[in-house]
Amino acid sequence: MTSIRTTRRALCLQKTLSPPAGARHFWGWLNAVFNRVDHERIKAVGPDRAASEWLLRCGAKVRFQGFDRWQHDYNGLPTGPTGRYKIQAIDATESCIMYRGFDHLDGLRHLEEMKLSKCMYIEDACLERLSRIENLQNSLRHLEIISCGNVTDKGLIFLHHIRSLEYLFLSDLPGVKEKERTVDRLQTALPHLDIELDLA
């Protein structure tokens, strides 16, 4: 049986195949469906389980606290008592996560690492939303933003709200035009932050 992740990978091919305008609208609609937030589901299974389902549905993967292995197969998500598995890390490489799905992150209390790489829907509003989640302001330590073409200096500046952030890696962000000024502002707000750049 084809897993949901495999299906998502096939669907995400639209990013590189440059489909006709009508097809782009269809893929955008479908990705919006994958990002829909079901608040009743969050209440029923807990924030970590619901967020895991959202992330894997969109082609990302998660690692749970106390485990070394990444979960990437939606059908292989572990079962057990509500709240048993806590998300510690998210790798959203080439996923279709978008702003409307970020409500799933509100209840995460143990997320320490996040990688946003080649995410076509990640934009400044997403980084602002991420940086204003109170739980993440206290837990997120490691963040990578790579090849997200819609991210600009404005979006990066919002990250100064994440007080717990210790490491930030930025690479291939053509929308970032004032990297020195932006880095200086982040460094001033978060003196303990280690920032690694690979920006042209």
C-alpha cells in the first residue's frame, strides 16, 4: 500500500515540473487541505499527535523525545496513550507546510529543533507566527532556514522573540537583502545566539 508520505512526495513534484496555471491552482488547493487545522482532533489526540499527523501529511518528518529515529511514514506513527510521544525535532525539508497549518504548533512544549528547507510556502508571516508561539519561545534552540525563497529580512527579524534560540543557520535566501543589518539586529536582541550564514 502506498503511504501518505509517498503520495505527498509525488504531489510535491508540482514544485519542479512547472504545471499549467490550472494545475497550480489545484495543487495549491490540495496543499491547503493538507494544512487544514482540526481543533477537535487536537483535543482528542493531543497537540503532539495532531501536529505529527499534520507534518507527515505535508511531507515533513518528526523525531520524538527520547528516540533517535525520524518518523516519516504517516501510517507508521506510533500509537499509545495521549501525550506519550512528544515532538522534539521537525525536519520540514521539501514539505508543503504553510501558514494556515501553524496552529498545530501552539501546543508543542518540547520542540527544540526545526529545519525549514526548500519549503515553497514558508514566508515572513510564517516566521512571525512561529516566533510568537509562547511555548516555542521557551523551548526552540536550533533553527535552520534554507532555500525558502519567500523569506526576507522582515521575517528573520521576528525571530528575536524566540528567547531560547541558541543556533540559527541561514542559507540560500535570495529575499534577504540586508544580511549584515539583519544579523546585527538579531545578535543584539539575542547575544547568546550563534548565527551561521551561507548567503550570497
